[in-house]
Amino acid sequence: MKIIGLIPARYASSRFPGKPLVELAGKSMIRWVYEAARQSRHLTDVVVATDHAEIFNHVQTFGRAVLTSPDHPSGTDRCFEALKNLNARYDYVINIQGDEPFIEAHQIDLLAARLDGSVEIATLIKKITSSDELFNPSEAKVVLDVHGNALLFSRSPVPHVRNRLESDWIQYHQFFKHVGLYAYRADILERITQLQASALEKAESLEQLRWLENGFKIQTIETDRESFGIDTPADVPRALEILKART
């Protein structure tokens, strides 16, 4: 099974322009992500997919990169263009978030180990352990079927636990949140990038709802590792604290 890890890295973030190049304890954020991905036992190749020459040139000093259009609406679309531009055959693509410098090879391997040719799309989930997480709209929640496939993603707590105080909901139902690491079978990646934005996707601002609405299956795998993305400059001090604690 040939699996490529693609790391989308967009320069013109509205909340943090040039974010992939921000320095964290002596390394750029994109380098932290790249080097973590390279430790995966399952990835055949790791490539950064970027829309900007400065990021491209920087990555070329320590790894592989490919230039893509600046006009992609999502990392999924950027991954598909990168896959086409590389002109090589892979069975699966794993989309590794370029703004999560604490991603671990263990998480990538956990996802990759489930890719057997029949899985269309796969992603990670984690148990929700607090009401703060459950009611935080920044955390996408996921509802599962009995086979571990995603039925629904929502920024709202789903399901509603009837006749219980909201503060007690996690005592009566096991809720899960989404961890944003995706694997796509190569042919499925091509198909989902041709879909039009769906009603649920527009309402929730969650692109995976488009795939579910069109009948694609998303297999979930549970992880116990926490993730932390850098969205704004205000997140950098916390990231530095985490790095300091790890080293």
C-alpha cells in the first residue's frame, strides 16, 4: 500500500498571514509538522503542498514541496492538485494539518493502519471528557454508527440528552470530537473535490458534511492524543509552552 502524506500550507491566512513560517523554538511550524510526519512507519512519501514561493523555497531546504494554486477553498482541494502535480501513483493520501506542530507519527500510523483498499475516507476522533469541550462550537462533534462510520458532524452537541441537565450530559452519553487528520483513497479524493458545497456544509462550515450528504463513508479511528492547532498569533505563546514542556 503506497500512502503519501500531504501537508497543505497556505500563506495568506486571514487570521495569521505567513503562519507556516512562524518560528517555534528554532524551527518553523511547517518544519515541525514535516519532521513529525517523516517519522511515520506507513508513509511512502511526505510532501508540503503550498501556494507561496517563500514557503516552497523554505521547505526545499529540508524536504519536499510542490506548488499549488492560491485559490483552493480547502486543504482537501490543495491535496488533490498536489497529487496530480506529483504525477505518481499512490493508493491513499493522508492530509496532515500544516498548523498542528504537535502532530505525532503515532496518530498518522493509527490512521494509516486502517487503510486496506476498501476504506473510502478515514479520520481520527477522541472522547470528549468535559462540558467545556462538548459545548465549544470550535470543536466539531461526531456521531457514529455501530461500525464506527461517521453519521454526522456538528458544532453543536449531538445527540440531545433528554431530561438531563446540560452540565450532566457527558455522564449519560459518550460524545466524541473530531481530530482533523484525514485519509482519502486516491480515487475518492478526486471524486469529492468535484462535489458542490452542500446545505449542511454551508450551515456548519464543515466540509466533511458534503461528503456524507453525497453518500461517501467516513471511517473513524479513536485516538487518546490531544491535538493543538495554531490559528492566530495569540496561540504562539501556548505552543512555546508545550514545546518547552516536551523538551
